[in-house]
Amino acid sequence: MLSLTLGIAVALSSAPLTAGASSADTAASVLKAAKASMLKQSGVHVVVTSKAGTTSSKVVVDIGLNSGMETITSGDKQVTIVVTPTYAYLSGSKTGLINIMGLTAAQQKKLGSKYLTMKAGTSPYANLKSNLTTPVFATMLPAASGTSLTTTTLYNKKVFDLSWVTKATASSVQTSSVMSFSSGSSTLPLREVITSKTGSGLTLFTKWGEKVSEKSPAASVQIAYKKVFG
């Protein structure tokens, strides 16, 4: 899933878990307040836009308590994932299924334009549900260590900006990130800006507290997981 696209932890201040960040804020206290606020949320709408080289990508996600939906578009590649309490569903373009989701050409051919179905209780279902329901909130925040805090104004309101650098690895370049948080009674992510030598990305978090309830596609366009993966 996304750059949603995002890490966690350490000892934080003594502010009550129900409180927003206080006047004596640190990066750690803002993260603690954000984690507490996020745990109370029933859902969120996330839009990630990014560019790497000449390729622009967009990810739109609705994350709920027991349901979620994600649409990924990158060039000519497209994938849609739907999670309900009983099944998860996957569909997409030929290039999206192969290049984004890792299906083989033979598996993509079997699936075609239908929705791959994955039943609750199976590993494929669990993997998708973990990315598209509220437990994923725990993975959206950076670690307190190495993160700096400043305050600024966004949407005419005071916000907390947390900044950090993710070092390069064998498979990724170094990135710089700034995540902005609301400073009211609830401390919640509003946006994240990521930059690197090869591209940039913007994540917007809206509709905190939304109730997400996804519907299953028509039975006529479904195909069982075993029929594609054997």
C-alpha cells in the first residue's frame, strides 16, 4: 500500500492519552498524542500523489474498522483492492496486476477483468486487511528518535511539523519527510511531504472518523483465489 509509505516509537511525555499536544511539546509528545487520537478513529480518507522520474502515480485509500478500499494508478497500471468483513477482492489492468501486485502472466490471464476473491481467515485476506483497516494506523507514524519538531500554519491553523530523514538502502534512495499534525483537542496527521533526488510525494489525510463500509462486487465478476493460484 501507499507511501502510506510511512514507521514508530520511544518514551513520550506524561500528557494524558486523551489530550492533544501541549505547550511544552516535543516530537515524542506529539507522536504520543497522535497515536492516542488515531486509535479512537473509525476511519480516514488518504490520497497519495507522487512522481518518480516521468511517471506520476496516485493512490486513493479509505481505511475503516472492518472494511477498506484502495485504488492505485501509475501510468497505464491500475489496481483496485476491496476489503469487507468476510472477503477481500482484487482487480486491475494487465500491467497493474503483473507489475504492481506481482501476478505472473499466466495468473493474470486466468483472472482477466474479474475480481479475485480471498476469504476471511486466509493469509491473502489477512495481508490485505492489515493494510486497509484501522490497525494500519500504528505503521503511519515515524520513530521519535531522529525526528525534529517545529510549529507552523496550515489551512490557517497552527500545526505541528515533524521532520525526519530515511537513509538510502540497497533498493531505495534517501528521502526527507515532513508530516503535519493538527494541534487542537485531537492530534491527527493532515499531510506528509516526501522528497528525494529522484522524485517527490504528497499524502493528504482527510475525513478522520469516517465510517467505511465496502460492498462486494457482483458474483458474476468474481473468481476464486484457488482458480487463479492453484
